[in-house]
Amino acid sequence: MGQADLPLASGEKHARALERAGLVILPRRGRGKHFLLQRPGARPIISIPDHREVKRSLLAKQLKLARISESEYATYFR
């Protein structure tokens, strides 16, 4: 599975999939335009924009930071 196989979807849908993968969605501050996620008690914070469609290249970079493989992510994305 490669970057081209990642799904095109909204930021909210990707944030929910990452939540199923064990990350926690942090509360938004003010009028935030991103979903901030992190593993409990760990860094780095993953940032997913709240767009109607998130680019595959950005999603791939965030998955790498979260140490989630693209094939593993496919099991959490519904």
C-alpha cells in the first residue's frame, strides 16, 4: 500500500480514524481549523486540517509522525 492508496476524505473523518487507532483528539481552542491529536502522554502532536478533503501527501506525513503504517491505517478508516 502506498500514498496513492490513502483515502481522500474530510479532516473530521481522518481524525475519527486516528482516534480509533489510539490517538486522543485534543480540545479545540478558539476557532481552531485543525484537529490536534496525540497518543496519551506522548509527543508529537498530529495536526489534521478541518477541510472537506485532506491531501494524501499531508496525511502520509502525519501518519509517519504518528508511527502508523498506511496499511494499518486502512483498518481504522471506515
